[in-house]
Amino acid sequence: MKITALETFSIAPRWLFLAIRTDEGITGWGEPVIEGRSATVAAAVEELAGYLVGQDPFRIEDHWQALTKGGFYRGGPILSSAVAGIDQALWDIKGKALDVPVHELLGGPVRDRMRTYSWIAGDDPSGVAEHARERMDQGFDAVKMNVGGKFRPLESKGELDRLVGRVAAVRDAIGDEADIAIDFHGRISPALARVACRRLEPFHLLFVEEPVVPELTADLSRICESTTIPIATGERLYSRWDFRDLLGSGIAVAQPDPSHAGGISEVRRIAAMAEAYGVALAPHCPLGPIAFAACLQIDFATPNALIQETSLGIHYNAEGGSDLLDYLVDPSVFTFADSHIARPTGPGLGIEVDEQAVRRAAEIGQNWRNPLWRNSDGSFTEW
Ligand SMILES: [Mg+2]
């Protein structure tokens, strides 16, 4: 079998899909994207296509090595995301050609169903208790939320009281059996992280995610030591080398994104490294159905996978007018029951992409950009 062509599709709400064609009629799908930089990633995919066309798609590891390292300069979000989507599509081709799900090729299933969690509220959260209750009614037993919008490096007691109040409202709404995770989105300083985590400890959070930006990863050990709350991070790290020094810092959960961190191949390796440090895996996935399918293939073959993020109903999808199930021939492959999703049994990534729907959406395209936030004094602040 030979690769004949690579084609990308930019579609709402903020996604980039990749189809890799072969001379035997099998198409593999991947989702290579950095949200807000999808055209840049598409250009990287186009450059890498020059190497792949004419090659045997089954040589996934060798292609990973050549695509990641063969250009001399390596790593970072754009190149690693381009390789990630290509890697997903190659696994999809191989699974389809051999008529087995990808997780069978990764060693076979280690679980029968995978726990998932859903987002509540938006970037600058409001109505969190009502939204959490809606998610419980939909069958979820774990939610993740932002606890505030813009933060200054150090905050007033009033702002922290409001932050804590939002978490308290959610805990009151969903009781003690369901889980709450907090995403700080890298918006706060290490000092504020220590203060905020101390105040959040009584709510028994599942984890606190990305308290600080990835540039401050070296400071995470001090944050981990300062609180009993499990710390999670990793959506803005792109390889096992980016994770290497982090895993011994005391974090509890590694969150590589299979659409950013070198695909299924590299996230499996990151998961195995994490296991050696007693760190659980929770693949980051606020993206589309191909990325989610890739996450599930990893989860079902990975013993230390803890919980899976899903973009179903996430604020980006609601605002973009398109959701997780819109580009699937059979959306029932992603049926959530009791906060879990069943093991996918279809070949490859286990989904059938509705290419006609993708083509129609690509005619409209998307140009999503993340908000640029500023403090009340006009200075830049993290979104
Ligand atoms: Mg996050």
C-alpha cells in the first residue's frame, strides 16, 4: 500500500481535519490542529506531505521519527500537531486495513468502558451550579470548569471569595459523589496558585489543571508541595521530552493532547513514562470527533488512563454552531452512559467520518481566534 495524497479541511467550530489517501482506497483521518492557528498547521502538513506521498503507510514509527526529527529543527506546537494528525491518520489506515480497532494494535483493551467528564460554563464562568446540575441530568458524574475570568498576579480577598463561591455552589449542586475539576488555564501566578489551592482544598477537587503557564513548569513542584489537591497539566507540552522533567515534580495527572503531542504514538509513550512516576493520564481533548476517537483508542489500551475529556456541548462548540457528533456517519459510536463511553469496536479509530458533511463545512471554513484579554488597566492578561 502507498500513500497517494494528503488533504486538509478547515471546519467549524475551530477544527482542522486531515484525510490521508492510499492507492488501495483506504482513507485515514486525523485532526492536526492548534486552536486559532489551524492554517499554520495545515501549511506544516502540506510541507510534510512531500515526504509521505509514495510511502508505505504501515511504517508509522519510522514516519514519526523522520517527520519529527528529519527537518533538523523539531518540537513545538505547530510541527508536533502536524505530526500528531498524520500519526492518527496512519493508525486509522492500519487499523482499517487489518480490520481491527487501533487499541487492538496497541496491546488490546485494558478496560470495558472509559469514564468521561464534561465542561460547564464558559471562559468567564457564570451560572455554574445550574450548568453542573444539567450535566448531572445528562448522566455525567464529573465536570470541569474555569473558576474565574481575568486574574491579576495577586488578587483581593473579594476576588478569591468569589472564586471559592463558584466551586462551593457546584459542590452544593452535585453532591459529594460527583467530581469537580478546576482549570486555571495558566491564568494565575505561582504565588496566587498556592493561595487559591489552599482555599479550595475543602471541596475535594478531582484535580486543579494548569495553575500556571507552561513556561513556569519548573515551579510546579513548589505548587504541588503546597497543597493536597492533585495537580494536572500538559496540554501545552508536545513530546516525551517536554514531559520528562515534569513527571517527577509531584503532579498527579498528565494531560498530553493527542492532536498536539505527536499523536497516538507519542501520547502512548508519555503515558508509559507517567506510569513510572505514579502519574495518571487524562488526554486533553476540547477538539473534534477524530481527536476524541484517537483519545479513546489510547484510553482503552492504557492502564493509567484516569478520565477522558470530551468537547460535547463545550462553550466553543456552542458558540461555533457545530458539535462533536456533526461530522460522523454514525454518531452512536459516541454514546455516553453513566458518564462512561463504551469501547469502540469499529476498525481503525472506530469512527466513520461523513466526508460530504466535512466538504460542505470546509466550503464555509473557520477562522477562530482565542480572545485577547486585558486587565482593567489595559495591560495584557492570560485568557
Ligand atoms: Mg485546560
